[in-house]
Amino acid sequence: MGHRILVVDDEAHIREVICFALDKAGYTVITAATGPEGLNRFHRDRPDLVVLDIGLPDRNGFDLCRDIRKTSDCPIVFLSARDDEIDRVLGLELGGDDYVGKPFSPRELVARIGAILKRSQGGSTPPLSLERNDLTLTPEGFHARYAGQMVGLTALEFAILHLLASRPTAVFTRAQILDAAYPDALTVADRTIDSHIRNIRAKLAAAGPGVVIETVHGVGFRLGPCRARV
């Protein structure tokens, strides 16, 4: 496969388990035991995906995620011994692509990583470029432009927004968005989609005011007018 995966976790046993599973799946694995070491390895080795423990002893994984997101949209999968909904939502809103609670199945983690990398590469058939008023989505490079400004979206966020824009008059349920965003039928909570939607809205709002994603209460979400208000 050739993909490089950075694993940042202070527990040596966890790192060994993950490394064994990823190595068996054909990935190149880079490891770090602390936040500063993880950030250094990230900038030095430029991994294709980061597996990041939230409960690092020197600084939490959320802080490291914020540092990474300052310069990169590299996919991030959070690990945590606490399966609290607050942690899950915060991790996704900071730009994480997935969240796995400890203890976890190494096979499931590898499957989730594979699904995220596949999505970040656009799959076998790249989706079409779309333009809806002040919103333009270009799958090559996952480029999103709104109100004349580039908007940095993760591959998963881009996939969700592209799905809504592909059928601008349709209302998508959370289940339909989950199926599109997580095509490998992995178990993901509905609230995960809400977190990603909030993140997309916040990034678009920073580029310009206007309604890009509408909530249809009791049903799901649809594309809004996508007109930036002056």
C-alpha cells in the first residue's frame, strides 16, 4: 500500500498491538510516545494518517490535533480509554476523522484506517466537480471554495458536503450520510454526523456569512442557498 501511519500513544503495549496489525496490513508505521515527539515526527515524516491517543501524559491529543490542523488536513483517528460522548464530539469538531474507544479491535481499527485512506484518495471513480452559487467543490485535491475563499476541509467533511451538493434539492437522513461517509459499514453513531456538519458550517462561516447546509428537523440535512451575504 505504501501509506505511512503515525501512531502517537504513551502505552508501549498499545503501540505494539497497533504496529503489528498495521504492518501485517502492509502499512509503514511511525511511532511516538509523547505529544512533542508526535508533532516532530509528523512534520519530519509527513504521514498519510495519524492515530492519536487523547490521553497523552504531557499534553492531550486534542492540543496535538489543533497543532496539526494549523498546517495540514491529514486524516486523524482518535483513540481514548474514555468513550465519553463529549470527547467524541470535541475530537470530531477539532477536525478528527474518526474516534475509536479503548479497548478496541485491531482488525476494526485497520478497517477504519483503510476506509479513511480510500476516501481521502477519492475512491476508484472521482466524483464530479460541483458549483452551487457561491460554493465550488473540486474533488481533485478536495478543494472547496466559498465566497471567493478557499475552505480547508478534511476528506470526510468534503465527502459529506459533496454528497449534499450532488442533489441540492434532496434531504439526506443521517443514515444516508453515514452510508456515504463510511461506506465500509463500520459502526458509527448518528451524532458523529452532527459533529461533522457543525465543523463544516463553522469553516464555511469563517469564509463568508450565508446558509450552506440547512437542517430539516426530524429528517436530516440538505444544501442551502449557498449565497454569501455581503
